[in-house]
Amino acid sequence: MIRLATRSSAQARTQAEVVAQSITSATGLPVELVFVETLGDRNKDQPLHQIGGQGIFVKEVQQAVLRGDADIAVHSAKDLPSQHAEGLVIGAWCERRDARDALVGKSLNELELGATVATGSVRRRAQLVTVRPDLKFVELRGNIHTRLEKIPHNGSIVMAIAAMQVLGITDKIAEELATTEFVPMVGQGCVAVECREGDSDTLAAIAGVDHARTRFAVEIERAFLAELGAGCSMPVGAYVNEANVLSTFMATGPTISDRHVKFVETVPSVDAHEFARELARKSQSALA
């Protein structure tokens, strides 16, 4: 028996069930879900960037594994801070779904002058405002179905396509946003599986759900983020596509008056992580 810790939202539960089924198929071991409430689940009103940003949806899930209440933790990789939690190791990066963001409601061309877009992400605001400085923004919190009920009149909300794929609701998408122009959050579309360091049996059990191509891409993206600092609160995105092109975005804030820098570069065949770290340093220098 493997005990799997996860949040209880519809998206998190469905992701966890897919991982559980994959582990059982590969090993024959049954998997039991252990549901955990996180700070991000308890605080549904305050904007995410005000209550801690990255980490607010993972810390309590990680603690369940460290306490021995579960054997593995399953997270959306984009929620993980760039530094590994002490005592844990990421044993698997599951095959990535679509990493792009999408507009639900109206497409960019359909949005009227001064239309309202709802999103709690400063990264998404910073990138949208570079192409549509007329847009107005409001905060957006809640689970996916709650967010879909909060589409502004004649406006849009921004969602991760992967989250909509998990729940089978991609038919609601008005426009898919290109990753070179709207760079996703680091790790977006990927599910990460953690276990305790030194737990060789569990590591062996989850090895079958690790996807080499996804691991390559996400670890490069995380190298970019780690160079900026684990607690970086600036709007940041990084994405390695199937052609090994790394797109990065970094801004000083979410409005049109804030400066931003974007790079679209081919990942070299050697020292890929150092290449990503160098792009992070170039981004910081450009915005200094």
C-alpha cells in the first residue's frame, strides 16, 4: 500500500487519481489517497501573492509525508518553490499536459476597449497588459468551477489549459495563448511526485511515472527560477517547448508602467541549467 497525500480540490484529486492508477498499473500496489488542507485552501479571499505566493498549496501536503502520514505527495509542479523541501526528493515529474494559459469568456480580439479580465496572477496581468494596455483587471480566487462562474460581463478570466484538461472542460476556452508571447509559470502543466529522501522502495515504485522529457524541461525552468531566488515575488515565467526553445519572462510589476524583459532562446546541448541561470542573471541586469 502506498499512501498518497494531495489537496482535495477537484483538480488536485483528479491529478492524484491519475498518478495513483499509473503507480498501481506499473507495480500492482494499491494506492490510498490522503487529503490535506493547505493555507491556500483555507484562505480563499486574499490574493495569492499577498499570502505567500509559491508554496501555499504544498507545505502542508509535504508535512504529511515528512510526519509519516503519507508516503508520497502529489502537487501541481507550478506550485512548488524552486528549492526542494528538506527531507524530501522529487521522484517523478509526470508527463506534461498543455502548458499554455487560455482566456475563457472572450478572446483578446473580442475584448472591447477597457474590458475587464479576472486573474489573481501578477505574471498573467504583466504579460496581458503589454499587448492590451487598455484592459482592466480584478482578482480571481476559488476552485476552477467557482472561477468559471466569475467571468466578468463582456470580459474574460485566465486559466491554465492543463487544469481544464484534467477536468475535461477545454470546450470553454475562447483563446489559447502562445507560450512565446504569454510565458507560462515554471512547471505549468506538470504534476510532481515527492517522497522522503532515502525511501528507496517508494522511489522505485514511482519511477514508472517519471517522464524523461518533462523532467528535462521542468528542471531547466526551475533552474531559471532558482537563480532569481526561491522567494521571488516578481512576475516570472519560463517554459521549455518540444523543440528545446526556452522562453522566459520577467517584469518589475503587473502594470504597463512597469519594465519587463523577455528572452526566447534555444537550449544548448551542454550546460542547459547554467544557460537558464545565465538568462535569469541577464533578466535581473536588464531590470536593474
